[in-house]
Amino acid sequence: MIMIKNKAKLEKFYRELDRREKLSYKQALAIYEALHKEAVSLGVINSENILEGLEVDLRIARAMGRLKRGRKANKKDSSKVRRR
């Protein structure tokens, strides 16, 4: 497993990669299908475990989304407070 040491640098890398690549939906789907095929051939996933853990992942994603929205709302509220 690789440990991310500089999250900001990684995010900047991905933004730059997205900006330069401009993949179409068809291209992205072809990449996904190739990765999926390789994962199945390696035995990492199969038809029985493909959705394993999905519910947990969805709950985590929803919670993270709520946290982000809450932080944005707090920033807006705190910017309205007049400081002396």
C-alpha cells in the first residue's frame, strides 16, 4: 500500500491530469472496462464480490459530502461575522 504524504500535491496532479487529458465518455468507459477485465483475470474481483462493501462506501461518501457542505456553510457564516 502507498501512503500519501502530500495530499495537496496529489490533488494538484490529478487536476492537471484531468485538464490535459480531456477524456470522452467512450474513452473513460473503455479504460474502466479494461481495468475491470484485468481485475477479474487477477482474481481481485469476481461476480460474487463485486458489490461487497458498496453499502459502506456509499455511507462514507454521503457522510463526507455532508461534512464538506457543512464546512462551506460554516465558512460563509463566519465570513459574515464582523471582527474588531
